[in-house]
Amino acid sequence: MAQLRRDYPKFQALNSEVLVILPNGPKLIARYVEQTHNPYPILSDKGARVAAQYGIDTKHFLSISAFTPTVLLLDQAGLIRYTNYQTSYIQEPDNREPLGVLAQMAAEAAGAVIP
């Protein structure tokens, strides 16, 4: 999540918001946010109901519920415009590709012609 923290201003410049959803409880998330001064919201999905709605695969590793990092970009109509599913729960997705997709979405919204 350090990469998201570093690139957060780039996401904001593209009129977007980063929401991180974790399978941890709210107390653990609150401690993490307090320690890291995270600039974007981190939401609790204890029980993995939201993950299941978006078809995000959950698995158990040493009896700790872990999600593989997944990036979804939704447009203002709620349509999924981009997905990236990592194969390891310790991998962090690269931000360059989603930032490029967001730039394209912003250009489309502004009426620019995209080749």
C-alpha cells in the first residue's frame, strides 16, 4: 500500500478516489491508518461479503484469511472499466496501468477523441 500512498496525488489529479477494502476488522485498520497516516480510506470487509460480490477470490493461508490484491476501476455509472488480479497476496499492483486507464477515462469524459 506504500505505492498507493506515494501515487495518491496522481489519482486525485485524475478526479478519482482510492478505496482500499481489507478483510480485517475496523480496529486493526484504524491502528494501521493511525501509524501510517494513510491519505485514502481503508474499509473493513470482515466476512468478505464485498469481495464475494465482485468475484474476488479468497483463500486461506496458515488459517489467516488473505485476499490477492485486486484493482477495480469503476466509472461514475458504477460500471467496471478495469480489473487487475494479482496471483500472490504479497504482490502489490503497479499503479502505472490504472493511472493510464483513468487518464483515458478523463479524456473521454471531456469529449476528447481517443485513437
